[in-house]
Amino acid sequence: MSGKKSAERSPESIARSERQRLAAEEGARAIADVERHAVDIRKNMARLRELREAKEAAKQAAEQAADGGLRASSPSTAAKKRRRKLPR
């Protein structure tokens, strides 16, 4: 066997490079789809957060109106979020 490579590419190497090119294109499309989906999720989360905060503000205003202002406005005891412990 000689150590020189022929100038022509074998059909296997052509097929392999074509598969790699297609895989790279599909990967780029998949990453773009995931990023678009993540943006949509963040927009929806922001919209829902605004709705929740508006609802809580309306509820607090209604409670203060019902009390007639007798009670001092103390911060509500909101439940703290639990944090998962990460394995070390």
C-alpha cells in the first residue's frame, strides 16, 4: 500500500461529508427552534406574572377597603419558594 492519498474522494467519504453537512444544518435549525420556543415561554411567563400581580393588588385593595382602613397594612406572609439541594 502506498502512503499517498489519491486526488479523488471515495464514495464513502463523499457520503460521510454529506451526512455531516446535513446534520449540521438540522442542528442549527433545531437550536433556532429551541431558542424561539424559549423566547415564547419567557413572554408568556411575563404576561402571566403581570396578571397575577394585578390580581393580587386588586385583592389587597379590596381587603383594605373592606376593613375600612382599621388594620395597618402589613406585608402579606408570602410562602417562600423551596430550593432544591444540589448533589455535591
